[in-house]
Amino acid sequence: MGSPLLGSCRLAVYLAWTALLIPIQAVAVWARLGFVRDRLPLLYHRACCRIVGLDLEVEGARSTVRPTLFISNHSSYLDIMVLGALIEGSFVAKTEVGTWPLFGLLAKLQRSVFVDRRARNADRDRNEVRERLEARDNLILFPEGTSSDGNRTLPFKTALFAVASMEVDGKPIQLQPVSVTATRLDGIPLGRALRPCYAWYGDMDLAPHLWEMVKLGRLRVSVRFHPPVALEGFAGRKALADHCWRTIAGGVADANAGVGARIESASRS
């Protein structure tokens, strides 16, 4: 399925672009060059979206408050590229992501926060997330804890919302729910049968999935920024997590049904 020639060209350009920017970002992180360190990943991911054939469809206003904790559903490693093209921030990722070839290095260069899902390390991980938010770094969190098939949104892990109770400069942390949904391939609605062209989940191997994806045409991905919220507007952490889940799950359902959203390029500022 797809064109091997197209796939080979896309991978070659992607690897060349990545190899060009890795040393620049490494120096920016090492030298703490804030502007370059924080903005270069945006440029990188926007170009990567174009290279691999992702057209972003954006609805709603992205929060400009720093820090903001962006809460998103998760169905693919491609979510990193999509959200990285739109949000100046770092990801909260599972510890094992840091060990992946190439992608682990890229995650470290974007200053991802790696968390261990085992309970004994919960306090340490929570403190690291707090420190980054106190430094006014935007963070992007996938509270499902794993990737889904893209047809539904898995339940959120309430424990990951523990940092929602913290304040920066006397103000509560702002959270913004974000829905990410792959909707069309070359203008054709994906549906359940074609959604695995984007979704990567279960026991799928990454390399074969990536190869099949880059051989295809252009995938349209809907991104909806929902109204920001804070813990003070809810009875507690669970109520906040439930609200975010309902909001994001509704956005995914709407996108799958073809409701709303306007096309924008990955160059959105």
C-alpha cells in the first residue's frame, strides 16, 4: 500500500533535516540559550509535519499563559510531531521513551520530563514536573498513560493531575484540554479501517508502522484547543480529570464524525 519511492524520499529528507538540527539544539540546551532552545523544536516539528505528509486542521485558541499544562489524548507517536508544531513546550513521557533509538534523543533535546509509572517513584516525578512548571515551562501531558486506536479516548489517570493544585506567583496552574484526531487520507475519511494509518497502539512495531505511514499520501489531523480550566473551578482533582476527559473525548468524537474545524498549515504561529 502506498508508494515506496515517496516513502524513501520522505524518510531521507526527514533524517537529513533531523541530523542538521540535532547539534544546534544540543548546543542550545547545553548553553541554556532559552529562545533558541524553546523555539527551535517548533520549527523542527512544523517542517517534519510537511515532510511526512501531515496537514493540520486547527480549531480554538491556544493558551498563551505561561505556564500552561496542556492535556491531550494520545493515539500515535505522530501526536508528538503534531503538538510540537503548535505548542512551545516539553512533553511528559514514560521513562522507556528516553531509551528509544533516535526518538529518545529527540525527546531529551526537547527537554521532556520522563516519569516512571511505578508508584514508588511518583513523588520524585511529581516534584520534577512541579519544578518545570515553576520555571514557567509549558508541559504537554497524555493522561491516558498509553496510546489508543484513535476511535475512542481511554480513561484518564487521575494521579497525573496531582500538580494541578500548585500555584505559580499566587495563581493556580492553568490546564488546557486538546483533542488530536486523524480524520482523512487524501481527502477520504479514515473511518475505523484506515485509522491505524495514523494510530500506533497495542503491540504494533514502530519501524514498520512508520514505513507504511510515510508511503501514503497526505493525512489530515484535526487539533482542537478547548477552553482552559483550573482546579479552583472544580470539586477536586478527580472532577477536573473527568471534565478534561469528557471535553477531549467529545472533541475526538466530533472530529471522527466530521464536525467543525478549519484547515491551517503547520506553520501556525
